Amino acid sequence: MSRLGDLGARLYRGEVGYDFIGKRKIWYGISILITITAIAALAVRGLNMGIEFKGGAVFTIPSTSISEVQAREDAQKASGHDAIVQKLGNGGMRIQVTELDTKQADAVKTQLAKDLKVDEAKINADLVGPSWGATIANKAWMGLGIFMVLVVIYLAIAFEWRMAVAALIALIHDLTITVGVYTLVGFEVTPGTVIGLLTILGYSLYDTVVVFDSLKEGADGITKQSRWTYSEVANRSINSTLVRSINTTVVALLPVGALLFIGGGFLGAGMLNDISLSLFVGLAAGAYSSIFIATPLVADLKERDPKIKALKKRVLAKRATAAAKGEQADTPTGGDDGTEDDPQDAAPAAVAGPRGRGGRGRPSGSGRRR
């Protein structure tokens, strides 16, 4: 078995673990800092909206010896507006100029033909109205709103309202970070970007739901025992699904990274950047939020429940009594106290999580397997 596979098996059995829940304030602080940075960048710089949202003209130029820099200067001089130039695979160019009407576009086309030394008849000019982009944006916002409402309803029914709230916060967190990165990098926001943003919502929820399912199973009947707190079971759920989350995220990031860094960067296919950047950042942010944000938030909300509060008091009181008598307390690996068990004492902790085999130390009622 590989080292990663061995680590995953030990995490799954509870033999090793990291105290994600106990250090949740650190993760909250990091996320708040990133979110504030993203919002500040959005407020100061704003998004670089593409021609589809602002309107203008797109000129497709046949193969020419003129450089991209020179073509950009000529286009800006001819139009009086900023221009974006992309090199095409056939040696031609794609020039975007915003805020042009039909009459202005014809004049710019004529001037470009002279400056770039190409036949005017071979230059293809397409006009894009801003109303089309506004329609796309409105539909995207509507789809986003409907999606979030349905997600909250489904998670509240399938799990509980606390998990629905935590998942919604994690989704907003992921979208904010992705939009903030777009602002800082300065990539154009196109319909491809919108598609990418809507696509990452499902990926963002995937790992979160996996952990929630494990947590739901492990916490079934938890108030009937006095060995483990809810936060400890939540921490065990994260650890038991950690390697799976990492594996699925890395596998998803590899092709998206190839599109972004090789296709969009090395090969110069700039149009691939629109969707690949949003997917890449969104996938990474979704994996982060499922581990460091969503589940700790559930634990925080759940610990406010009077029954869970009473459970925590019983568990701590029992451990204090055991410590006074010189007995070994039942603390799971990477539990709430921030300590890790010695490997020789891992067996009792291994059954503390949601998928142990009915041995001692299991929260009552968690004997189901899937």
C-alpha cells in the first residue's frame, strides 16, 4: 500500500488525526482575511467586464506579420477606446474594442485594414450589444438564487438546518474568493466565466456533503453516550474523509490546470482563461471550505443546542473524574483538547468516529454502515 493510501486508512480508522475543529478560529481568521481582500479588490479595481457585457465590436484579422503590441496600439488609435488583442492559432488576431456602434465600427475596420496592411474585405467585424450581456447576467443571477434556495431546502431536509446554513455560507465564501481572484488577476469576465462560476457550485458542495453524511452517521444517537462530544465526532468525520477529498480535488484540478496554465498560458489560447480560472480557483476554494469552514461551522452551531451542551458537560465531567482517579480519559485522536493519542492507545479512539465496527467508545446508535 502506498504511503498516501496507508495514511488514508489510518485516518479512516481514527489512528491518526488532526484537530481541525479545535483550531477553527485560525481557519475562520484566514477566510475572513481572504474575503475582505477580495471584497476590497472588487470595490477598488472592479471586474474587467468583457465585450459581451459592455457592448462593442470584435474584429477578426487574417494572418499578418504585425505584432500584438502594435495591433493594440493601432486599434486604440483608430477607435479612441481600449482594445484587447488575442493571437489566433492560424496567425491571425482577434481584436476587441468596447463601446462602438455600427458607424464607428465601419470606420475602425477601414483604418485597421490600412494600419495592419490587410485586405479590408478579409476583416470580419461582429457587433455585440450590451443588452445581450445584461440578459446573460440577469439569467445567471436568477439561476444562482434558485440554486442556493434549492440547496438550502434539500440539505435542511436530508440533514438539518445547521448544515444547510453552513453549506450556504461556504458557497458564498467560495464565490467571493473566486470573484476576488478574477479582480486581482484582471482576466476578462465573459459568458464562459459565468458558466465556470455556476459550475463550481456543484463541486463546492460535493466534498461538503460527503463530510456531512459521515458526520450525520457518526452523530446518530450521540446524546445517549458520555464518551465523545459533538465536536470530536465532527473532527473524526473530517479526518476520515480527508484523503478522499484531497484525491477527488487533485484529480479535478489536473485537467483544469492544464487548460489554464498550458492552454491559456503556454499555448496562448487566451479564451480558455475565461472558464478555466474560475473552475481552478473555485475547485480549490470548495475543497478548503468543506474541511475548514463548513464542518467547523456546523460544530459551532450544534454546540449551542442545549442537549449538545449538556453532553459536553457530561463528557468533560467524566474525563475530569477519570483523571482524578488516575485513569486514562477517552480522548479521540486529534480531539477537542488539541492532543493526539499515542499510537499504542489508538484502538479506543479508532471506534469513536462514524464508521467504526460497534466496538467500545462508539457513540450509541452509530452502528450503521454504508
